[in-house]
Amino acid sequence: MAEIFHSVRLNTDKCKGCSTCVKRCPTQAIRVRDGKAKILEDLCIDCGECIRVCPNRAKKAICTPLSELLNTKYKYKIALPPPSLYCQFNHLEDVDFVLSGLLEMGFDSVFEVSAAAEIISDFTREYMVLPDIKKPVISGACPAIVRLIQTRFHHLCDNILPLIAPVELAAMLARRQAAEKTGFSQEEIGVFFISPCPAKVTEAILHPNTKEQLINGAFSMSEIYIKLVGAMNQIKNPKPLFKSGILGVSWAISGGEAGGLLNDKYLAADGIENAIKILEQVEDDKLIGVDFIELNACTSGCVGGCLTVENPFIAKSRLKTLRRYLPVSQNKSADLPAPLSPACSGKHKAKPSVKLSDNLDEAMKMMLEIERLTEMLPGLDCGACGAPTCAALAEDVVRGKSTLSLCVYLMREKLRHIRKDLTPEQLAMYYNNDKSYEELSRDGD
């Protein structure tokens, strides 16, 4: 699978070039050029923030179509429902209705991601007491946060917990159980994740933590929800399928994973802007007495993903009610047929920065030019030029992808300077000849 894949896509027909997404993108991965937004693939982390804030709904997430359930290539289809799915339904008291509803939709079996999350919690507790680990350890469960660190905070890559995400472990265990039960080959077994966000769709497609692709597709939670409600209404006596406890279900909300450590030396934050502030403090060695950090790109955690249907705060409240009478945990790492190795992802590597030039001398000259142009610009970071900051515009200019004339403040000052030195007759001549700003600038110089 090619490394360049992004679930977040732009619909240029709907884009009005308003620059709202430009100013909110956490990795400065969006520019407005020729009146349309453009996503820079090398910088995009699929966090979905642009989908959330776009007033014209010009951003969307590309997910596996539900028609894939009819694919005859897969003789046995497995659903991987995350705990954030359970909080989308009003007055839900029994998760078995959700799991049985998925079977009613056409899946042959379900494997709860929350069950795998409890196992990962066990592994995390074991990892946290190992000697010589780099602290604070940062959770790797949110793929948008992992990509943010790989893109913007290279020095913190070694702090990321080197364990696969619960959904990957769930897919691994589900495949193993299905193969033993049915005798089907791995190619005949289809595993599908129900995703609350585009970042997890991208992770399922690229599978960066595993050598083989364990997940065959990722459905949008909002699309599944529409079909699932109808299927659940047909069920009177659900099958007893739910096998998770409080620790696993709590992963759906911010602080749920950290709470499973049974240790109070942790910090949990949600929302991409809050996560960035925490990472900046970690980078500056300003966080004292914190051993573990759980960060979620979405507000309130996975329940706030842009592919969910319910308000994240309502969903969070529902989850607290839903887990009230659950046991603490029903799944242990000891239940796996092998020790820690299946859950290890290895160290996360920083994404290589986009080079200014392969030639070192040329790159240094370009850096100096970027600094010079940045000092010329007003430093307002208004986004009117189509770049998120003045420094980003300066870099775009040096790379030959933009021009300083897009800065409305520089243009205004330039025109003011030109007008000041021209007589009324000369101004009249320019206006009558409809000279462009560039021509006025050259004449003024």
C-alpha cells in the first residue's frame, strides 16, 4: 500500500476559498490558491479539523462504502465496533442490542475493540514499570496525535508508547478466532472497522504498525449508524455478545485509557489545540511528575470524532451511564496465546521534513531568504494571502509557489507609496490605462 493516502479530501466545487481551514489546521497543511483550498499531503495528519470547521462542507472523509459488505470475496465478515459507537444511541442500556444489530446488518461476527483495549491496558501497565523508558510516555492510541508528533514534534517520537492500537489487536485476534472457527483462509476473511474519525480510517488503510494489513476496510460511523438503528429495532432478544468492562469501554472518552493504568501520575487532554500546548510543554521539559500522557485530537475523545453523529458531551454522559454496572475488566493480557510481542509496534519514527533543497548551500540561502521575507511581512498571520502565517507565506514564496503580492498589507503600503510620488495627471493616466499592481510597482521602483 502506498504511503500517501489520506481519508480527508477536498470537494473543490463546494470550496469558497474562505481560509477558515487554513487557520485551524494544526500542521499548516492547507493553502488557498486560485480561490480554492489545497491540502498538502506531506503535512496532512487526517485529524479532521478542517472537516469540522469548514462552513461550506467542502472537506469530507473517504471511507469504505457499505456496499463492500456484499463483496463475495469475503466468505466471513467481522465487524470491529469501538466503544464510541455505543454512546451514539439514546436510552441504550444493553450493548448486546448494538452487537446483535451488526449481525442483523450482514456481519458474521463482531469483536469489540474495547475488549482489545483492556488487553492493551494490561500491556501498558507492564511497560510503565520497565527500567530506562523515556518519560513521560505518550499514548499512541490516537493516530492523529501520533502523526502530529511525527510531523511537528520529532524529538518526542521516542516518548510514544510502542504498542499497537486496540483496533489492530482486535483485528489480529478476530482473524485468528475466525480462521480457527471456520477454516477459511485469511484472504476469505474480511475485517471491517467502524471508525469515528478519518485518522483511524487512514491508519486502517496504511497499517503503519503491522507488517500485514489486518483490516480490510473502515466504515464511517455515521453511515453505519443509519442502517444500524433500523436493524436494532428488529431485535427483541439480543445475543449475549458483550464481553468488555469499564476499563475497555472508557477508552471512548478522554482520560479513559489513562485511568486504566491504575496510577494517578497521568495527564489527559482532548482537542487538537490543547494537545499541541501539552506537547510544547513536554518538549520544553515543563511537565514535572507526569509519567503518562493521553492526548486525543477530538473533543472529549473518540466520542467527538467528526464521523460520529451525537454531540460529544452527550455521548460522554451516556457512556458514564452505560458503564455503571459493568465489571472492571473482562480481558487480560494473559488470555493471549503469546506474550507481549504481538502487541508491540516498535518505535515510532519522525516523518522526514520537506526539504528546501537537496543542496545544503542552496538550502541555507533559501532559509536566509525566508527569514528576510518574514521580517518584511506584517506578522499578523491573518490568512488573507491563503497561507496560515506570514512565515508560511515567506516559505511558499521562496519555494516558488506563491508571491508577496498576495499580502494585502504589503500591497496596500506599496500602493500608498506609489500614489504619494505621483501627480494627479500621472494617476489619471495609470487608471485610464488600467495598469496592474505589478506594473504600478515596477514604475514606482
